[in-house]
Amino acid sequence: MTRWRPVLRAGSLGSPFECWERVMPRIPDNLLDCVLYLYASEVDAASGARSGGSGFLVSVPPEKEGAPAALYAVTNSHVIREGASPVVRLNTRAGQAEVIPLTADQWHHHPDGDDLAVCPIGLQPEHHRFMALTRAGFLAKGDLDELDIGPGDDVFFLGRYINHEGRQQNLPTARFGNISMMPFEPVRHPRGTLVESFLVEARSLSGYSGSPVFAYIGSDQRYFNWDDSRGAPPPIYMDVVRIYLLGVDWGHDADYKVVLEPDRQTKVPEGWQVEQNSGIMNVAPAWRLSELLDEPELVSLRQERERKWAEDCAESNSVMDGS
């Protein structure tokens, strides 16, 4: 639901008045179930080693009516390659963590160098507790103007806080921020490539790489017209929350401070520097993830999967008919 809080504003004549201000709504509980964790090995996943990253689930609808949707694990390319962490851990309906031993060669990476990777994954709804994002909720490039998205808009992201990630099961945490800069000019990735990226003022840390980042765009004000002749309440407006996938967290910018002597003025002779978090998170736009999901190789794999599904259905129907 949309939440409001009372605030005091200064009137035109200087006298204060009270009004209501909309605040960030509560995050839907089931949204946490789209999050998964990434580790280097099954042993690391089982023990909750303090390495790896975060990810989430996305489903792509089938081309053939009635065929099952294709499910993908999503994370950063650098989590799989440089981080060597292709193994997935997610929750079961019994409240336990389960490890899925994916390998690095099963992951598909964005061909243009964007820090994105996806992997087809098979889950059992009756056994695994999960929800998958659909592309209907992805922010498209054309939405920026249509939805008037810009600096200051609220965002939140869901991922793995490695200091308290959950041992018996995944316990994703939510963190919050605001858009700082739009992806109008490319950002240089540590790999040396130029990539599209939102800059977001947020408290991102190691372990959140690959987290889904959501934009809270506000609410549609919907009008409900009640029939007063029957003694019903008068006409009212209600707010319907709009949340979009802004993109994928691929890291935070580092800032460096020179180490000083105790006098706080003289640099230490070794020339040491200390890395610190600048507070700026880089987010690969959701439309770049859509591009990766539409890569010919992945489309071909989905088509082959649906072909086999159709053959299995035909065979099953043939057996039932006794032919």
C-alpha cells in the first residue's frame, strides 16, 4: 500500500500548515523470493562463504501457446568470470537453502561487454520457493520520458548482505537510494569498456553485485465511482503503486584517500592510499538485460525447448489415445 506521513510546510504568508507527503511503500514480500545468491563452489554455497554475489530470476514467455515459460538466473558477468562464482543457492518451500551446481560455461554474457550474464535454470514450483520477474516490469528506454524518470527518484535493491546473509536459508536484504545521474553518457567499466549505466546514490557493498534494482515511480491515482443512491461511500481516489526493474547493480565507485601521519597533514612516505566507498552505485539498465535475453543463441535454445515440449505432449496424447 502507499504510505503517507504528516509534514509541516511554510505557507505563502510564512505561517506553517500541515499536509500529507507520500513515502516509499512497503516492499511486497514475494519480491524477495526473486533473489538468489552466487558462490564459487557447492562447498562455499553450503557454508555461506563471504565471496560471490547476488542475482535474481527472470522468466521469458513462450512463443507456443501453453508451453512453459523459460526461467533464467541473472547476475553480473564479472561475478561469473572474474569472481568465478557460477553456483546458485536459493530457498525451498521447506525453509532450507538448496544449492544448484551451475558451471561457468552454462552462463551467457552480453556480447557488447555490459556487465550482465544469464543462465537457463530449471526449478520445481512445488519444491522451490521463488518468484520470477517478467519483462512487462522492465523499464524500457522509452519509459524515461513517458514516466518522467530522473535524478532524485526513489530506488531500492535486493541482495546479499554477506555479514548476515542467512545460513539455513537465503535472507535477502533491502537497501535504498535515489537516481543520481541518467545513462546519457557511457561509463567506463573496470574492464575498460564503455557501458550504459545509471548512477545511483545508494549504500551498495561487496556481495550486492548482481542485485535487481527497482525504481519506485510513484502511484497512479485511480478513480473509483461509488453509487451514492445505495448509501455507499462518496467517490474516492486510490493510489496504485508502480514499481519497475531499473536494472542490475554492477558495482560501486571507489574513492581513494591518501594515508597521513598523525599530524593529519604529512603523507606517509610509503605513499599508501585507502579505498573507500563513494556511495555511488552503477546500474546496468533493464533494457540491456532485455537485449541479452533476445540474443539469437538464447532464442534458439528457447525454441528448441518448446519443440521438445510439443513432441512430448504429442507423444503423451498418443499414449493416452492408445494409438
